Amino acid sequence: MERNPWWRGNLPAETSSLIGPETEIRALLKLLAATSPVTATGALHEVEPGIEPVRGCFHSPGGATAGEPLALVTAAMAATWRGAFTEAVSVLEEVQRLCDARGERWTRACGDYVLSIAQLGLGQVAEATVSARRSLDVKWRFRDATGVALAADQLAVIAAVQGDGYRTARLQGGGARLRAVFGLREFGSEGMSEPRTVAERTARQLLGDDGYDAAFAEGRDDDPDSTMAYALG
């Protein structure tokens, strides 16, 4: 069975109800498929075998902390990067259960971001949108700069998969403003920023360069609260 990259919206344009010309959507999916998957430090497939022993440490008395669900988020992330989206969703459902039982919101938001990626990989665009917005809302409340940037990027990628060039460009403009406000540099791995690059390319195909630049400027000129309202609306 073919494995798709973790961030690919696995949507056949000819059978979906996506907005926008089918040729641009096919181009997006082709470009996404050609991008190398991202790794953090070393190969992520090496992370998964060590997750269960780590979980065992949290089952001792007094061990019910955010560590266990965060370890599972790491396992789910590794699963998405090898294209095992259904497996990732199953793991993240366990993350939600643990976090909800413990009132842990930040770790749950980390899981929701990865869940959005997995859902998009399964072609569940509406569900991916809900998960990304849920993550963004919590990350913004915590002022987690990296988490906000990742969730905003994911929403822009989703908009590009939907064929909404204007929303993609405006979200990317808002994301650029947020990075400037937070003082964030680009993420260390090229694969981490490549989906954003592909989404921009698709939006330019849909809008033309002038249209993209104008929509991007709208987002860039928004203040952070306005960007959040637009992304979550």
C-alpha cells in the first residue's frame, strides 16, 4: 500500500467537492507528494519503539502528568510521518481521553495539531479544520508562539487544498506578522516549512501574483488579534 507524506491532503480532485480549478488542486497534491518528509533529530521511526517503556514510567504512583500524553503525541507524529494516518488518529484519541481526564489543555492542543495533519492525510478536510482551529485557540491563549505558528500554517495549507487562494494568502500574511511579533525564525527543518511554500505556490496559481500579494498584505497588516479572529472564524 502506498504511503503518503504526513502533510499530504490525500484528496482526488476529480471526485472531491473542492473549490477552485481542478488543475491547481492536482498541482498542489503533486507538489506536496514530491516534498521530503520532515525529521526532528534523527529518524522519527526510531522514536516509536521507545514510547511504551516511557509510558510505563507514568503509571507509577504520582505519575499522572502531562508526560504520558505528550509521549503519545510524539508517537502519533512519527506515525503521520510514515503515512499511517489512521493509526495516528487512534493514538491521538487516547491523548484526548488522558488530557480530558486530567484537565490538561496545552498537551491536548499539541495533539490536536498533529490530529489535523492526520485527518487531512485521510481526506477529512472539515475535521482537519476543526482540529487545527482548536489547537490554535488554545495555543494562542497560552501565547505558545511556535504552536500558534504551526497551527496557522496548517490552516493555510488546508485552505490551499480547498482551492481557496485568498484565505491561504491572507493566513500566510497574518502568519508572517505573527512570526515578526514573536521574533520567530524559520523552523530548522526544511520539511517543516515546505508545506507553507507549496500552499503559497498553489495560491499564486489560483490568484495570480498580484492577487496573492494583495491578500498577503491584508493579512500582514492585521494586528495579531484580528489574525486570530480570521483564522478561527
